Amino acid sequence: MATELHETIFMAKQERHKNLFLNYKNLNIFPVELLKDEGLQFLERLYMKRNSLTTLPDNLAQKLPNLIELYLHSNNIVIIPEAIGNLARLQSLDLSNNALQLLCPEIGRLRSLRHLRLSNNHLKCLPPEIGDLQELETLDVSMNQLMSLPDRLHRCLSLQNLTVDHNLLSLVPRQMCWLHRLNQLSMAANRLTFLPLDLGRSRELQFVFVDNNVDLKGLPSYLYNKVIGCSGCGMSSNVLEGDLGEVLSEALVGLPAEVKAVGSEKDNVVPLEELAMRALHRIYHNCPTDLNLLPPITLPKSLLDLLQFPLGHCHRCSQAMFTIIYPKLFPLRDTALAGVHRRSTVSFVAYCCSSHCLRSFNLQG
């Protein structure tokens, strides 16, 4: 096996191969032949799936500077070196099925990275620097132990496919609704109790899978015309089917802390604080300058953050909302989708900005 490996690498060097396949080679360490002398300067794709590697060399970028794709699926890698950030041309990195417990911040220096696969590891968190990956299109972190997603994830402006199945997520940052290129979002088998008000508002987002989140009882009405998976959701509910008031209360469990009031059809006056926030938002939203560069105003940081990322937008008229919502319930069993999602007791919830929008909202347009 060692002789065969040596000959394979020798031939790749001599003939300046762009692709090198070292899958199923029983490798315990990274082959030194790849790192000798000038390395493989012409190599663009390295396949090392299903070996027994535990780490990567620090000089990987120095010896393989033109790597575009690196496949390390199904090894025993526990940690990747900080030098991984020096692979300036890397576009695809597959570290699925390893033993990663931590992802170094330097991953954010891979500015050309388009596909990052980290499924089936032992990750408990992701570094904020993930948000620096402006070219990232695919992120798969399923089957880990993540309890949250980075707030800066919304900076991955090219992200199209996000898979976070089988983790420990209880909430989703509302900033994720600003991923305007996101086409598919999968968060099945987590611990979700609530979804952001604006989830599904983007026309690009067409596929949303939240199956087997048993405590999730409400879906934003924006998702009604999307392809959704919600089998096994709402199954922990003990509320009687006919009691819409209690069903609505359960659907709102997990509301963001910023929500100070829940309005109804009888509330014809919007609170002053909410009106003030809406007025400020109109001023700031119409200003092309970064919020951080504008003259400071005497508001707590939490409310300043709300100016940039509102709780959501009215499902009837698109008015930004900050401290109050007017919810309207549409049990899935009463919609045209009832026959499709038989193993789900969730409801669609329309979040409106006033009692007027609440009364006039129609789920089916």
C-alpha cells in the first residue's frame, strides 16, 4: 500500500495532475510525500475520504497553494489548524463525518469558499467569523450539537442552501431573514418553539423543512405558499382542537423578548412606543448611510438593533414591527394543505401591524 501511495503521488507530481484521489488508503497521517520540496503546486482537487486522519498539516496551504476543492469526508479529524485560512483559492471544503469539536475562527479567511460541509461532527457552536464568507452558497452543519447559530450568519449574502438538521436549536435568529438568496432551509429534528416572523418573506426562499420539532406549533403565514415539511410538529400540544384561543397562545410560545404586547382586533390604538419606532425606522431606512455612522439617538442598544433588524414586517401591508404584534391564527387542518401534512398539528400565524390589517388579512390572498 505504501509503495502504491508513493507511486501515485510521484506520478501526480511528474505529470502535474490537477486531481488526486487518495480515498480508502488507510491513512493515519497526512502523506509526507505531498509536502516534500515544492509540494504539488498544480493540484486543484484533493480527495482523501474514508481514511483515519486526525489532523491536517500546518503547511498545507504552502505546499498545495492552488487547492480549489478539499474532500476529507469520514476521517477522525478532531481539529483543523489555523493555517487552513491560508488556502486562498479554496471553494469547497468537506469535513463531514469527523470528530470536530471546534471550528477555528480562521475559517472566515477562506473568502473564496462556496461550499462548506460539516455534518456529523461534535460541534457545539460555530465561530462568528462564518459570517465573513461572502461567497458561501452551501452550509451543512446537520447532526452536530449546535444550540444556536451565529448572529453574523446573515452576512453570508450568497448563501442559498442551509442545512441544520438534528441539532439542539431552540430558536432562529431573526437576522437570518435577511439572507435574500437563501433558497432552501432545513432545520428538522431540533428543539424549535418559534420561527422568525419574516421567515418566508423572501421570494427566493422556496423550501423550508422543520419536521419533528415537536414543540413548534406556529408557522409564519409567509410559508403558506412555499414547499414546507412540518411532519411531527406541534405533537406535544394537549389543547383541544376547537379552542382557538389556547391554540394561538401555544403558537406564540417562544415569542422574542422584544415583543412587549400582543394586540387583538379590539385594540384600535397602536402604542406610542411602537409608533415612535416606526417613525425612526422610516427615517433611518430611507437614509443610505450605515446606521453606525448616523448621529446617535438616546435609545438603548437593543432598540437600536431593532431599527436595523425589526421583529418582522406586517404580513398584510409590510409595515415594520418592533414591540407589538397582532397575530391571526389559521390552523393547518382548516387549510388546503391539511391532506398533505397529516402528521402535523401546527397552525399558520399571520403577524400584522394593526387591528385593521388583522381584520383584513386573508391567508389565501
